Amino acid sequence: MILQLRREHLDLIVAHARETAPAECCGLVGGVNDSTTTVYRLRNVTPDPHVAYEAAPEELFKAQRQMRDRGEVLLAIYHSHPRSAEPSPSETDVRLAYYPLAAYLIVGLAGEQPVVKAFKISEREQHWQQVEYVILD
């Protein structure tokens, strides 16, 4: 199935990336039937947020509980690469991709306009591929 991302959710993700730059942002996207319903902004608590991300555990667990309570599933995990114009998963992104069913959205901020790309990442196979998504207005 193809991820259906609402325009307002894409705008929230890009805004989060811009607000936290030059540090990386991170968050989750919950939804139903491959269509996004909620964006969960999470705090990046990694020791070096300019080159990596790690969601605050208490916020991650809270977001997962809220998704369950709302009948949502985890559709996507997002983060930013503030110094990239054409974002792709880093070695660290692949190594820490523990949710193979979720899409990974990466926001690149180094170009004239933000670029958001989606990927399927297999931590087990150490492999990733870009995937398509559609934007619903």
C-alpha cells in the first residue's frame, strides 16, 4: 500500500524540522488504512542532535499509547537531515530502523525548499529503498 499523507500533516512535519534546525527533529505519524490521522512530535534527546536522533522514551511510549487508544497504527517515523538537500537514510538510520512496517520520512532542509522523501528500511537486511507517497489535500 502507498502512504497517504495529508497536506496538513506534511506541513506540521516540515515546520517541526525548521523549528529544530540545525538539530534533527523526530516524530511519529499514526493513521488508519494507510492514511495519516495524527502527527506526534517527539523530543530528540540524543547527545549529538546535529547528526542523529533518538526520541525521548517517555514521549515515544506516550505517543504509542495514544495511537493504540485512538485505533491508529504506526504508519511512519520522521526525522530531519538539516544539512541535506536530497535526504536519504544514513548508516545510523538503517542500523536503528526497528519498525520494518513503517515508512521512514526524512526532511532535507539544505535546498531552496524542504524536500521530504519516504523510505522502507530493513535493519535486518541493512537495506533501504525509496518509496512513493501521496499527498491528500
